[in-house]
Amino acid sequence: MKSYAFELKVNPDGQLDVPDELLQLLHGNVPMRVITLVDDETDAAEEADWKRLSLEKFFVDYSDADAIYDTI
């Protein structure tokens, strides 16, 4: 099974506007599965929390000796 990742929007008629580049890869009458991931406001907040936590954990063991890597 192949997978393709792309962004699209729903047009005013409720149809999905599939990019032409993807349409060229798809052949008619082939069964496929569609997984829909929708961004929402909580995604941005959650992503910011994960970035903050990652930075906190990364720098918890940072010492003056590690400053040498700041010049690279």
C-alpha cells in the first residue's frame, strides 16, 4: 500500500479539492482508504506546550562546558 500526504480544502459545494499532482498518481477504480486530520485551535496550543517542555528538558543538563557548541 502506498501513502500520499497532501493538504487540501473543502470547496463551497462540500467537495474535496484534490491537488492535480496527486490526481495524476491515482488511477480510477482503485480501492483506497482516506484518513482525515483536521487542524484545530487546540493543536497549536498543544504543539507549543510540547515545544516548551522539550526545550526545558533539553536544557536542564546544559552547563557552561556546553557553551563551546554555541560557536559552531
